[in-house]
Amino acid sequence: MFGRKKKRIIPEMTRGEALACKPVKNLDIEETRTDHNKVILAYPLRLKPIFSGIAKKYGLWKEGRSPMKRLELDDMGTMVWDMIDGKNSVKKISAAFAEKYTVLPREAEVATASFLKDLGKRGLIAFDIK
């Protein structure tokens, strides 16, 4: 009543279950490479309905498409992005990260999981939890 939203209950995952998830790229993402082999991702900006009306009014929507946002990945982010194929698990990606950048496995897991979580919040990836 009075516009209160119901809380969504998201089941908790164990650490092992989270590391077994396989990230999958969003097919709507435009991926380009720089001269230094870094990845630039262009993705549609998600706007709330009230803001999308304002954006349309002022011509920010080009050819019926929402405004695009760009994200340039550094070397580490590019390495992780290149491993996202729907087959590699978070654990496998973090192990490759730890090996390439000579960090402890736990540090690599935390860094990789945090980066993937950020990509997920932006809508750039999803997770397959089979």
C-alpha cells in the first residue's frame, strides 16, 4: 500500500557456487580495440522512464536508440573481458589472472569477482549458474 515496494529475496550463494558461475557477454555491447590492444565497450545507457522522456525531448536519442556510454578497460580488465565466453568459470578466470599478474589466488578471486560484479551491474554481462 502507498507505493511500498516488496523486497526481493535473493538466495545466498556459497563461495564455491559463485566461483563456478560462468559469465556471458551481453550481445548488445559494441566492442572495439585501441592501438594498444585495450578494449573499449559501448553500451546503451539505462535511463529511468522520467529521464528517458527528457532525453528524447532534447534529442539525446539518436535514430531511436538510447544514448551510448563508453567504458575503456585497462590491461587487466581486457584480459578478463577476453576470457568471458560462457565457458570459463569465475574461478578459471581468476586463476589465469593470478598466474599472469603474479598475485595470490585469493586476491585474484576478490579482484576478478569485484570487476565482474561491476560489469554485471552495468548490464554488460550476465552469469550462467548451471
